Amino acid sequence: MRIVIAGGHGQIALRLERLLAARGDEAVGIIRNPQQSQDLTDAGAEPVVLDLESATVEQTAQVLRGADAAVFAAGAGPNSGTARKDTVDRDAAVLFAEAAEAAGVRRFLVVSSMGADPDHPGDEVFDVYLRAKGAADAAVRSRTALDWTILRPGMLTDDAGTGQVLLAASTGRGPIPRDDVAATLLELLDTPATAGLILEAISGSVPVTVAVKDVAGN
């Protein structure tokens, strides 16, 4: 498979790229900073420099053409202000979804956030972030030409992955290693029957492959 990942230098994205490359798939990571290219190459991915905050739909669609799936894993980051929550976490996700549709890429995964809600109240930076993610998720869900799956992980950690998760429409709060989020994304890519699902994920006791098959109804 050829998988194009927005936010290709993110911590989850780099892990996913390594997993894809290890099994012989073609991972393409979209990055804003060309200085990050070597990190993607080292992970086995092809870096493509494109700023999703200023790119057009057509420019983005050119990167996506011929892909089997697209993954939106970009984020403004914890140290960014409210403005970039809207331009990256919301607007770039909407742009990427529109570009995937234009490029004929149906399978579309989103790394969202637990608590994402376009109507989330509050004025703190994290409140704006949850609204932005919620608005992006709603925009993706409205695109009938996309076979979308939205993954909302719990509190991300850098602990070693266990390969075991709790994956459901609602899991309650909890931590999850980034390793296990990447493994879950990989399994979701392999399971088209999860299209149309919004899933929460935290650490649990079910192997990732089994957890994804369970939510897919297999």
C-alpha cells in the first residue's frame, strides 16, 4: 500500500511510518520543515515538503494521487497558541480531506482527540483545541466520498507499547503509549470495515488486532 500521512514528523506518524516500512508498504510523510526530511528517510518514509497551512487543495491532491489511504496526524503542538489550533488542527484537516476526495483516495484516517467537540465551551488554549478537532472531525464525517475512521486516543505517553488496548466508541479516560496508537492505526488501515466509526483508545488487555476486528464486527 501507499499511505500518505499529514504531519509526517509527528511522534505517532514516525512510529506508523516505521511500521509501514517494516512490512514493505510505501509511507509518504508530509512535512513543513525540510530539515525534518532525514528523520523520515531514517524511518523508511518518503518526505514531501508541503505547508498545509498555505497549500491549495490541488497542491495537496497532487501528493495524494495514487495513494491507497491518507492519514491526518498533523497538529499545531502543545506550545502553539489558539490561532494555530484553527489553522492546523481544524483547517489543515479539512483541506487534507478535501484533497483526498479530489485525488480519489477513499480510505481516510484521522488522529483526533478524546473530548473533541465543535461545541466544546471555554476560552483556554485546550478548549480551542478540542473545538478545532471537533470541527475537523465533523467536516471529515460530512464527506460521503471518504471511507473515514476517526481515532481518539487517551493521554499519550512515550512508554513502550504493550500491543494491548481498549478500543470502543467510548472507553473512559486513560493513558496509551504512542507505540500502541501507531499499531492501532496500522490495523485500522488493514480493516476497511471500520469505516464510519469514531473510536476511543486507551491501554487495555485486548491485542490490537483482536480489538480492531471486534469493533469492525468480525
